[in-house]
Amino acid sequence: MIIDIHGHYTTEPQAVHLFRDKQLAGLADPARKPTTTDLGISDEALVKSVEPQLKFQKERGSDVTVFSPRASGMAHHVGTEAIGVQWSRVSNDLIHRICTLLPENFVGVGQLPQFPGAPIENCIPELERVVNELGFVGVNLNPDPSGGYWQAPPLTDRYWYPIYERMCDLEVPAMIHVTSSCNPAVHHTGAHYLNADTTAFMQLLQGDLFKDFPQLRFVIPHGGGAVPFHWGRYRGLAQDMKKPLLTEHLLKNVFFDTCVYHYPGIELMTRVIPVDNILFASEMVGAVKGIDPETGHHFDDTRRYVDQVKALSAEDRRKIFEGNARRVYPRLDRTLARRGRK
Amino acid sequence: MIIDIHGHYTTEPQAVHLFRDKQLAGLADPARKPTTTDLGISDEALVKSVEPQLKFQKERGSDVTVFSPRASGMAHHVGTEAIGVQWSRVSNDLIHRICTLLPENFVGVGQLPQFPGAPIENCIPELERVVNELGFVGVNLNPDPSGGYWQAPPLTDRYWYPIYERMCDLEVPAMIHVTSSCNPAVHHTGAHYLNADTTAFMQLLQGDLFKDFPQLRFVIPHGGGAVPFHWGRYRGLAQDMKKPLLTEHLLKNVFFDTCVYHYPGIELMTRVIPVDNILFASEMVGAVKGIDPETGHHFDDTRRYVDQVKALSAEDRRKIFEGNARRVYPRLDRTLARRGRK
């Protein structure tokens, strides 16, 4: 089977945006706050809203998408912490309903109510809720809740340890994923996302986090930002810093997805990153929506690129498409097994 | 001939660091300010300080290095604007002396006294001095003088226009290069440099700067950060934003260097970036100093990677090693021509 580990709910019904507008309008005028968190979206409307994803799954031959709220919609830097808590619950509940309505197609990953400067402990109740009550298999963790100004301590700082402890207890990995950028110098999908991937990897390289958390697992999306392209630089920096080889130092705990939107990028990735560390993903419907005039196919139809890499064996491909995801997300494996997909 | 367009003076004599310490100590105690900008470094000491670079030039077969002050040493975010003006002059003067002592080996590129929040006009006197008086062929332009917090407007903002106008008048390109990071979340050579490359490219993609400045030229170092690895993403984002093809929109004005420290990275780059936009560089002695145990050669011996790319013709290689640099840096071309290197 083919598991796409990186999909966001980017096709929400208008009611979601209207709710968010009311939430934020309430900051200026409390009279405009939403009076209910019931968005009034029917099951039919929810199913209809994900038709684009279902169509792409069918056309491209993927089976199940690991699905989380719109990444740029998390906007941890906006409003107040209380608004973020409510917004996370509403967003995660929508994902849960979709995963319940279409259990063959979607498995949930949660948004956390991070807030700049707030203790990460404050996210633990929502982490526990999405895993224990909603059956989610992972969370998105934002290394820069300031939205493009990098005010948070690095991921190796003890600030983050409480959430790591609970993630390990619950056996859920985190995808390291920033949200929208409120910094006019930094475009979200064209710079901030890739920079965050790169920055997070380097933070981990500098530290020794996995000595403290050998069970902790991170997925770095968008092919790891700049990392595979600069794999020699990172091997060299680790060596200069007297760190172990990256395979030992990081690659038991750090994984990369295949959201790289052209064949040469995916081919490079498979050459330098061990196959056990690559997880198939497309981020559809996501950052790049168009058709590549050079190929006649969607830029984000990443399965085609993986299929084209001749150096991959059938077993390699099985790992990238399915096996690695089931290993990195143990709760995903169990969810699929319960549905008869051993 | 082989021109390495990206070298920094990272082997400065101790006297340079002592001067900088005095400068910054003077912020707390004016009695400790340096009493002179004469660092007391003899010509012999200067020539001796660049022996590592001369040795690598000889061993690796490059002829001339386009040489600028230590990138992380620029530290535009440190101290006061007046200190930065003095520091830039001292740093540029050292480069000038080296280029004068070893004219076959080094051609100068300047550091600008940028300061967070200060008008970019304040850099024009030093720009004119390094070009008109010191014979430099380019400058380093820092898109984030805040040192890792991204407080400056994007490079397409009119804030920057005065320096672009003078650069065009003087026929000098800028290498887009940040300096050290004062942000504990963002490592300088492992994250900030690459992020800046990526961010700058996306800023240019979003804007239409080269309509206003068709003669302006930027070199994005470190292989363009994440850009070539995500070339499909950038082509797709440009298409979604109704921009022209990147070849039209940016590649008449934006160039990438080859500071990518492994063969697969360089190979990818030559596959997706037109050969006319790739300039040879190694950044030696720079970010990664060690020997790659997988090859037995220095990570930053980038000539080996370019030599290995079989798909490049002799003419392609001549462009990457020499021709493109002479076109992008017209003053470099004239300097070399005056020395009989037509």
C-alpha cells in the first residue's frame, strides 16, 4: 500500500474561515466572538470538501493520507493563547470527523495550541486528547511559534522536554512544521517552511537530544529543506564539531518526507539519505497546485518521481511508500492492522 | 583559468581580533577604545596569513580568489553604526592590502557598514571607496542585518534602491551574504546562511525588482541554499503567482555559486540551473574544514565535484570556472584583462 504521510486540510468549507474571522474579530470587539464552536458543517459537506484529495489519491494510486489541519492555518502567533486552544480543538475535531467518515482514506495528525512564550506543557492536554480520544497518530510541532522571527529556544532546549516526554509515552512522532509567516521578509511556503526544516535539522545536529530521548522521532517535511542538497556540509559540520556520524547521531530519530516537487530533487535525496529515513508524502493539496509544463503532470505528484528512481529496489520502494511510515508512526501501523492492512 | 568567486579572509592575524575586542570593549568603557586603526600588521604577516589559501589554490588548481572579509565577522548587528563604519574600513583595507601584495591570487570584494534600521544610503560612501579607491569588483550585501531575526524589509523593497542604483552605476554585483547569527535557534553556517540564500531568492521571485534594475546582479552563495533542490517548487510557485518563467523572471540577474560540499549536490545543481547561472566557488578556508572520509578529499574542494559532472561540456566548464564570473563581475574581467588574462 501507499501511505502519504503529509496532507493538510487545505480545502476547508467556508464556515471554518467564518469561524476564525469571528474568533479574531472578537479580539477587537468581544461582541463579535463566535457563540458556539459548532461550525454547522454537515457530514456531507465534510466529505465533499475532501473530494480533491480523494480524486488525487485515486489518480496517483496512494491509499491513505496522514492528515492534519492546514499548516498555515495554525497561526500560533495570532491572537491569544486561549484563542489558540479553542482553534486547535476546532481544527482537530474537523480532522477527526473526516477520519471517522473516511477511515480508509485518512488518519489524523494533530495541531497543538502552541503560543509564543507560553510553556509547552500547555499543549499536553490537547496532545493527550487527540491521541487518546481522537485516535491521532502524530502531531505537528512548530519550532518557531513567533511566525518567522525565531523567538523560541532550539528544539534541543529543555523548554521542549515536557512535550517530548508525553510524545514518547504515547508513541507519537512529531512532524516539525511551522505555520504562516507574519514576517514580510519571509514567504511561508517559499522560504519559512524550508528554512524551518533546515534550522531544525541543524539544531538537532548541534545537540544531543536523542541521548535523552532515544525513542523520540521527528519527521522533517519538504524533503528536509536544504539538508539533502547540502548533505556534505552537514556531514562536514558534524565532523568538525566532533559529533558521531549523522547515521548514528540523528538518523535513528530523524526522517525526511518526499515533498520535493521535481525528479532531480527526489533522485538526489535517495542517493544521500538512507532509504530507511525517507517517507513518502506529497502535501497535496498544498503549496504548489499547478501542472509542470515540463512534464505535463502536477508538481506535487511526487509518486511519479519516486517511481522513476531506477536505483531503488522493490524493497526500497516498499519502505518509502509504506514500511517506514508504519515504523515511525506505530499508532498508524496499529490502526491499519486493525483494519486488516497488516 | 579558474576563478573562485567566494573566499573570505578567515585566517586573519590575531591583531585583527584584538582590535575588534578593543572596539567592542569601548562600548562599555570608552577608555578601552582602540587608539588607532593601524593594526600594526606587516606585509610579511599578511602574506603569511593567507598561506593556507595559496596552498589550496595551488593544490586544487584555481588561479584567483574573489576575496572579502570574514562573513561571520561582519556582524552588522553588533555595537553601533559608527563602530560598523570603522570596522568595515579596517576589514576592507586588509583585503585591499592582500590584493595589492598578491595581485595574481586575490581580487577584492567589500563589506558594507550595514546596521539594523539604518538607511542603506549610509553604506554608499564605503561602496564608492572600495570600488573607486581600492579597486574592488563587488560587495557583500546582508539581507538580514539583525543577525538572525529578519527585521529588514525584503530585498525588493524601495529601502534598498539607493544602494542598487550605485551598484548599477559602478557595475558591481552583490553577493547576498548574511553574517553571524545572534539568534540561539539559528546556527550561522548550518542554518542562517542557507536560509538567507533561500529567503532572498523567494523575495526576488515574489517581486519584480529587475524590471526597475535590469542591470542589477546578485550572486546567491552556498549553491542557492535550498533553491536548486526545490527547483520544482520554485517553478511551481512562480507559475501559481502568474510570474514569468524563472529563466526570464530572475535568471538574467541572479546567479548561484558552487559552494555545495558533495558531488550529488553539484550534480543536481548542474541539472536544474542553467550553466550560464553557475559560478565556481569553494568558500575555502570556510565553513567546513575537514576531509570527507567517504572521498579522502576536503569537503570544500568543490572543483573535484564540478570536474566529475560528465554531462558538462568543455565550454560549460569554461563558463562555470571563468566565463560567467567575468560576465557577472565586469570589473573583475577588466582587472584580469589589464594583467594580460584576456
